[in-house]
Amino acid sequence: MLYIGDDAHGRAEFVRIAKRWPMVKLLVARSGREGLAVAAERRLRIVVLDARLPDVRADELVVALRRRAMTPSAPIVVVAGADAARQRARFLWAGADAYLPMPLTPPDFDHTVGMLLEAAALR
């Protein structure tokens, strides 16, 4: 699992929640470019990215991940500060599989990631 995000607080919160999944190795990238490079080097099961990145628009990163770095079945989850319908639609249209509003809660994260990983295994 790769988490892409530059916000130290958001990253720490995500790492805390993701540790509840001991069977998943967690990688962290602090920028969109770094995340794209990591994704291109490894076969990732899932990518979670913060919608606010310092170097690239997150919707453009979703498109780049889909085109150049991810297997078609690997899910992408976007986390963002607001649950605005327009923003959610932009990310889903770009190719994200899910959109979760911040702050992340363990039950929401567990449900979404579990469902996406199960679906990816069936593809």
C-alpha cells in the first residue's frame, strides 16, 4: 500500500490507521512525483493519496497513475478535507475507485479498503 501526502498530521493519522492491516506493507511518498516514481517501481495493491499535494494536482496524478504506473485492477483512494460532491466526481472521473473525507475514521477506511482489495482480487 502506498500513501501519497505531504501533510505530516494527515500522514501520521493514515499510518496509525494502516497499521491495523498487518498483512499490508506500507510505503509513504511526500509528493505526487515521488509517489508516481514509487508506483512505477513496484507492483502496488492499493494507492491512497491526499487531494492536496504540493507539486501536482491530485486528479492529474490519478490519471498518471492509471496510465503509467498501476495495474488496472489496483485501486486508488483519494482522501480530502471536504466531502464536496463536485470534488468527489472529479476524482472518480479521473479514475479513482473511492473518495474518503477527512478526518479518516478506522471503520470507514477499513470498510473501503477491504472492499476494494477484495474486488481487485476478483478481477
